[in-house]
Amino acid sequence: MKAETPRQIGARVLRLEDPRLLSGRARYIDDIRPANCLHLKFVRAQVAHARLLDVDTSMLADLEPAVTVFTGKDIGKLSMKSHQDYPEMQYAEQPLLAQGRVRFVGEPIAAVLAEDAYLAEDAAEMVFADFDFLDPVTTMEQALDPAVQPLFDHWKNNTWVERQMKGGDLQAARAAAAHVIRRTYTNQRHTGVPMEGRGVVAEYDPGQRFLTVWSSTQMPHLVRTYIAEELGLPESRIRVIAPDVGGGFGVKGQVFGEEVLVAWCAIQTGRPVKWIEDRRENLMASIHARDHRHTLEAYVSAEGRLLGLKADITVDIGAYSTYPFSAAGESGMAAKVMPGPYDFQAYEATFRSLATNKCPNGTYRGVARPSAVFSQERLMDDIAREIGMDPIAFRLKNIIRTFPYRNVLGFSYDPGSYVESLEKTRELLAPDFARASATAGDPNRRIGVGIACFIEQTAHGTPDFTRRRVPIETGYIAARLEVMTDGHVLIDLGLQNHGQGLETTMAQVASDALGITPDRIYVRHGDTSAPYSVGTWGSRGGPLGGGAVHLAATEIAGKMRAIAAHLLQAPVGSVQLGDNKAFVSDQPDRFVDLAYVARSALRNVDRLPEGMAPGLAAEASVDGPKDGSYSNAVHAAVVDIDLRTGKLKLLRYVVVEDCGTILNPLVVDGQVRGGVVQGIGSALWEHFVYDAEGQPLTTSFADYLMPQAPEIPMIEVHHFETPTSLTPLGAKGLGEGGAIGPPAAIANAVTHALDIGVTGTPLTASVLWHLAKTAREGG
Amino acid sequence: MRPKEFVYHRARDLDHALALLAEHGEEARPISGGQSLVPMMNLRLARPDHLVDVNDLGLDEIREEAGALHVGAMVRHERYLTDPLIRRHLPALLEAVHWIGHPTIRRNGTLGGSLCHADPTAELPAMAVLHGARIVLASTAGRREVAACDFFKGAYMTDVQPGEMLVSVIFPCPQGAHSGAFEELGERLGDFAMGSFGVVLEHEGGVIRRAATVCGGAKMTPIRLPEIEAALQGQTLAGLDAAALGDRVTGLIAPAGDFQVSAEYRRALIGELAGRALQRARDIALNAQP
Ligand SMILES: Cc1cc2nc3c(=O)[nH]c(=O)nc-3n(C[C@H](O)[C@H](O)[C@H](O)COP(=O)(O)OP(=O)(O)OC[C@H]3O[C@@H](n4cnc5c(N)ncnc54)[C@H](O)[C@@H]3O)c2cc1C
């Protein structure tokens, strides 16, 4: 027999988790039903900004069955603290239940615990807060106005932080420029909206003094550490489990006050406590994102070379700093990535995060990059339009061509396919440019083509977080592998799989190293029983988590080979693993089942080579390389706009991407497509609107418009594969990239179609109609 | 997002339903498809103490009688899509129904529920106004008929009184040769419209004898545009300048804007949709000419 297992990495393996997810057998947070559980309902602030004088819970006293209620008076100093260690940054905490002041509509004021969720909701309506109203801060202008009272008493203004980043000689670039192009671009407040909202269940066992917390989170270990520190419990006596998570998108990549509070309530009441977020809470008080304004000034030579860039970046962070990426993270990220894939060596960015009376702004797929790329790529088109160059030719003139490239801020870019992707896109879109020209004079309709060319720093780890002094502090991902007596494998993975296909890709990676087929590999994740890791976010799972699995599996494979060599009486060097067997290279008939090898390692240890320790387990971790590894992509959108109704139809969406080694093409395509759909939502509809009083107007799906299937075209995905030398498998990250390109690509297509520079999103029918009108009237 | 406690009654027949509604008055609400009421209850925007389920009452006939279609309150939206009487007599309504929500909503939602919910841009209320329908309300005190234009009082407000329920709607059939069309636009397929326009043309020998129009989104209830109807009457189909009439519509309406849609846009949009609906109704009529 020939024991040759086909290579798993790179194969189109159907997702192993799908049968569970698609047949209703997944187990989500609301499926966790401890006996005797109390149901928690939050009473949330209905005003944006006020002094909180009193919370009256007296009407709850006589309810039958009895309810328990906690307010800010009961929780001592429990709070969320997330501070980036910048000297300029103003410090603020969010009490788990409001104390003294409320700062956004949706802020928790009280927690009501009742025998069932209906009773809790009824009782929550009977809690009344007494407010002394304050003027809400609802716009960037107000937040920047020195006359406006700060949100926090000890603050000097409403700026969380303002800093600069610079590199090269911007004066010289300006002096040498033939063209100076200055534009302001904005991206609206919106977020990732998972099908399943947040939810927490906590149960405390006083006998063991052991706290178990289930949470719909992307980062169980960080939840555990935060709870331990805040509640003063030994971390060894806390276990945090993320069951199946019905969508995270970065939004569940923060530690939430609700997680800490539910755990605290379980300890206080001595009963399990459950909180399931409803959609209104989710849209109003979970995590918002984006809300950027960038003013960019580009210095361009007469030949169309980008010489330098000046950026002024403002982000509305809302009322509180979220953990662990903090109020400084979003604006800092925008400043850091703004130089993008272009070759220029003079840059200066001022970035600031503002405090307003709105839901806290945190991480959402792409984290600042969709906004940065929007501005960067809109600017590239606006420059090309102004100096009369073809947008793709202009990009090709300025794109980075030699690697590793040291960018203006000192970041080192590993090799990618920047030029190839642009050229491939141009080739793919030739027919669309032709049909766009054909509608150029049509009074009712225009077709436009737009691209977005970008890079994404992925696989970043500790060095990056240390440099930014973020509370996350570290970035390694760890995995522990254990081969059981029957030759089946358990991977305890320090990641959480909420759509990334990790149960499949990690099994593929382990399979190649171990010679054990994926059907014998069980990937357990989202559980603090796995070795410490910071969770799934930031396009790091594949390159770093995959790397950790590969290293641990390789170590075990070495031991299995040694045992097999002993059993087969063959030299170790001649033993190969594959198809659940160990065999001698040139004599495939000489083999031993890996199950037999495993049993020898764990039970029949008398069969082991002399002196060899029993066991077949290994643990490894991989951290991000110094500057991460850079994925690259070009997105292209073709839009058809009805000038008389503003109706936009996406005719085509094309992605050309390079994420290094592809672990599983099906998973890569799925990640890209899912991200693109979210990016289309960012570009066209999704918008959290607040009125002048700070009231959110978009608190249901009737008003917060997400993309639906009929609006989404087929999304074509093309690949280049430039493996990186910086991660063990050559893989770069790709989870977020899909969501980064669409706002820019679609806005550029609209710009092309209407012949007017788009400056912001969302591009709703109403907005497009006004743009078309302005263009027509020569605005 | 859980409703407040309520008592659920499943009415056996119409008399039972009316008795329950009479007994509980303001505290009671009929529930039919539940597609609007249940979300409202979950958001606690509706807080009925008693729900009277009217799903067992029958009331699901579509019947032709004396030049009108009598449509029962419980007829579900999807029924129209395959009903031959609707196809023959109410082509504008048939077009409009395609725009209601999604398949699940059309499968569950009912005529009575849609009219009594009275969303400002809902399609069936617009069709009732377009066709000059009469709405039949019943209570233990008897029955009464209300003209559609008097039935809708404002956004989510109707003439239904406590103790009453809608039992059927009488749509007078357009007379002689006729055509109809309906246009609307929402941000996404299935969304409530930002604006809509429906038209029925009755014609003879290439000349419009009588026209009816309805405009959704211009006001808080669907409105007719008598000026446009007058302008259409006596026009030849061939000479009908739909785009110009669309522009005239724009001049006649002053819709409100909201945080998603500017007033100026909505106004222009409705005019554009009017032009398109008129153009299609004209083309359909011309194509049907012998
Ligand atoms: C996602 C979504 C999208 C939708 N999109 C659209 C759309 O595009 N266009 C559109 O027109 N509609 C839309 N709808 C609403 C849908 O058409 C509803 O079915 C309809 O508005 C109400 O019908 P129902 O039978 O479900 O009524 P219910 O929800 O049962 O009741 C609605 C109201 O009518 C009252 N009521 C019900 N029956 C009677 C009766 N016989 N007599 C007196 N009062 C009665 C109830 O008390 C309640 O106040 C949408 C709904 C959803 C959930």
C-alpha cells in the first residue's frame, strides 16, 4: 500500500463545523440554561447626559415573586477601566452601573433580577431615575468647543487624546509639490451587527469557590483576567466559556461591563444569573464603530508622484473608553495605516479621539482601516481627477514595488503582490470601463467603476501592542495538542471560532504535521481551559493560531516518529507519517497505526523506547512578527445609478487579494465575501443616527438598514499567493480585509459615475440623488 | 423586547370575536397575521391586555359581486399573487403586493391587519384609497361602511373604534377597458417605501374615460391627486405625456423629510415614480388596444 495522505493545507475542505451550525445543533449563549437561574434585565438611561440624582426602586419592593435589584450604590468601585499609557490621555472609568452621571442613552443604571425574563422586563419598567439634565455633546464640533463642559468632572476638555505621528520631511515635500490637494472625508457611525447579540450566564459554586462564566465573546481569557482582577478572585477559580458565538465581527472583541456585572450578581445572589441582550440594547448600547473625519493634504509632483501626506484625523469615541483597545485605539490606528501601499517618505498625522454622549466606539472588522482606506483611496482618485491621470495609472506610478519596504513611519512591509493585483484588476474590469463610457451622456443613468487598493497589517502581536501601549499588552496565540489512546487528537485552541472556519483550518494544519486525518481531530476553542491567549480578532487566527498548532503538532509528530521507529525497528529518519499511520519511507508495507503508537505512548508504555517519557501532548504559542505581516488586495465595484431616483445597483464586485499561504480556499473566499457584504452595508446604508438631544433614532432593524441578499451581487474573488517568511506557515491574515475595501471602492465608482468627488458615506438613495443633482448643476 | 402580560383569546367565530372585543373594549386588540402587532408588543409600543385571535373566523374570501370585489379581512397578501379575480380587475393592486415585505410577511400578513395598522407607506392602504374602497367594520352593534379616504386618520391611526373589527373591504372594479400600474422605491427590496405612486386608467377608444391615482409618502396617509386625475380624464392614451404629469405631481405635494430621506428628494422621487407609473399604465393600455 501507498500511505500518502494528500496535503490538507490549501485543500478545498468543506467546513467541519457546518453540519452542526446548519442543522440547528449549535449551542449558543441562550441555550445555556442552568437550573434555578435568575434573569437579569438592565435598566438603561433614556437620556444622553444628566446628573443621576437618585434611582428609585421602591416599586419593586412588594413584587410577587420577589425581584432583586442593584444600582450604582450597590457596586462599590466596580468599573471598566481602559487607559492607554499616553501622557496626553485623559483618564475615565465607566462604573458597571451608572454613578453620579449618565453619559449616553443605553448606559446601564440598574440591574433587575427576576425568576424569568418576562418578569424581569416588567420589573425594570418600574425603576425610575431622577435626573438633572445636562447639555448633551452630540457632534464633533461640540466636542471640540472649549466652551462645552467636559463629560467628566476632572477633565479639561472633551478630547480623550490628541497625538501626532510623523516621518520624513513634510516641509520639503510641500515645497517640491506641483499640486497640493486637500480634502475632508467622513465615515458614519455604524457597526458590526451579529445575528446573535451579546449574552452572559454566570454560576458560582461556593463549595469549590469556583465561578463559571459563559459569554458570547471573542476573548474568553481576557474576560477571565478582567473579572478576576475586578472582583478580586483567584484566576485559577474562574472558567470562561464562549459557546457557539453567532457572529462577533470584532464587536464581541472587548470585555464588557455586563460580563463583569453578571458574574458579580451570581456571587451576590448565590444563584446562576443570565442576561441575554435584546436587539434594541444591541443597536443602542453594545459597541458602535467608525465615525471618522479625516482631512488630508497631499503633495504631488508635476509627474504625478506622491511626495508627502498630511493628515488630520478625528474620531468620535463616544462616552467611554472600551477595554482592551481603549479610546485611543481607533484614531491611532487610522493615523498609523494612512500611508497605505504607496511609496512616499514624508508624512505627518495629528489624530484625536473625542468624547461625546454616544455609545462607546470600539473595534469592528477592519478597525479604523475601512475609514483610513476610504480617505486614502478617495484621495488617490481625487488627485488623479485633479491632475488628469487615469486612477489606476496614478496608483501604479506610486505603488510600492520593492520589498521589504520600510514605510515612512518605519514599518517594514513584507513582500506582496501590489502591482500584480492592480494590473489584474485593470484587466478584469476592462469591459466595465467600456460600458461605463457608454452611459456617460445618458440623462437617466450612469455606470461607474471604482477601485480600492490597500494593504492590511495582519498577524500583529506583542511588539505592535507594546509600541502602542494598549491595554491588550500582548498578542501571542497558543494551542495545546494531545493525542489520545485511540489516535484521535484534541486541540485546545486559544482562539474562539465564530465564523472563521477555525475548526476546519486548524484541523487541516494539524493533519499535515501529524499524518492524522482531519476527521480524527477535534478542535476545542473559546474556553479558558485552553492555554492563555488573547482571543480571535485582528486577522491573526490563521497565521498565528495556525502557526501555534503547526509547531505543537510538529513536536508531537517527532515523538510519534521516534516511537514508530522503535516499534518498526527502522531508523527514525526513514519514518513518515500519513493516513493515520507511520511507515518506512521506501517500504510502505512496513507500517504501524498511529493509534497503536498513541496507545504505546499513553497506556502500553512498556513498548516505548527505553528512557522515553510517556505522553503525546505539546503546547506552543506564536506571537506576531515585529511589524506584523501585510496582506494586500484590490477591490473593484461597478455601480449603476438611476439619476432620477438615486437608486444604486451594484452590477459587479471583484476582489483580487493576497493573504500569503492559503490554508483553505473555501474559507478564504467565504471570509472575503462576508466581509465585502458588511463593507457594502458601510458604504450604502448602515448608520446610527442621533438627534440633537443625543437620542438614538436607529434602534431597530426597521431603521438600521443592513445589506440583504437581493442587493448583493456575486462577489468574484481572485487570488495571488505570496507566502510570508514571518509566520510559520507563510500565511497572512485575511479575516478583516473583505470589509475594508467596499466603502472606498463603491465611493470611487460613484465618483466615476457622477463625475463628482464623493466625500462621505453612507451613500443612500437620497444622498446619491442630491449628489447627482449637484453634479448636474455643476456644483 | 418582551411583551407585557396579556390574556390570549382564540375567537371561535365572528360573533365570539365581536363579543370579546365588546367585553374588553379599549383593552383588547384583534390579532391576525401578527406581523406588525407582535413586533409592536415586543417593543412595548403596543400594550394590549387582551388579544383576540381572529384567525379561525374564515373571512378569507375574494368574491365578485355587483361590480366590486369583496375581500375578506383575513386574506393573506400572497393570495393576490395567484388570484384570477385580482389579476383581471385590480392590476395595480397586484403590482403593489409584490412590494410588500418578504415572502414570510406576505404569507402571514392580512388585509385587515395591514389596513388597521395603517403604516403611512404600506401598499394595501394605498390600494384601498386608489380604488375608492369601502371598508366594512363590524361590532356587536352591527356593521358600518367607511370610505377608504375617511378611514385613514394619520400615521398608524384609523377610524376603527374600540369593540370594532374590520371584516372585509369592498373594492369597486374599474369599469370597461382599464390598466393599472404601481411604482415604489425603498432602500432595499422589501423595505417600506420612501415614496410610491399608483394609477388606474379606464379607457375607451384610445381615450381615458376616468383615472384614479394614489400617492404614498406625500402625507401621513395615502392621498389621491384630483388635479392629476382631472388632467388625465379625456386625454388620449397616445398623447399622454407621463413625464410632464410626473413633474406636475412634484408641484402638488410637499412631503416631509426624515433623518434618512430629505424632503426635496422624496418630493422629486414621488414625481418620478408618478411619471413611470403613468407611462407604464399608458403603455399597458395601448398594448391591449385591439
Ligand atoms: C420585516 C417586515 C417588513 C414589512 N414590510 C411591509 C411592506 O413593505 N409593506 C407593507 O404594507 N407591510 C409590510 N409589513 C407589514 C405586514 O404587511 C403586516 O402583515 C401588516 O401590516 C399587518 O398585517 P397582520 O395581519 O400581520 O396584522 P397584525 O400584526 O395581526 O395586526 C396589525 C394591527 O391591526 C389590528 N388588526 C388586525 N386585524 C384586524 C382586524 N381584522 N380588524 C381590526 N383590527 C385588526 C391589530 O390589532 C393591530 O393593531 C412588514 C412587516 C415586517 C415584519
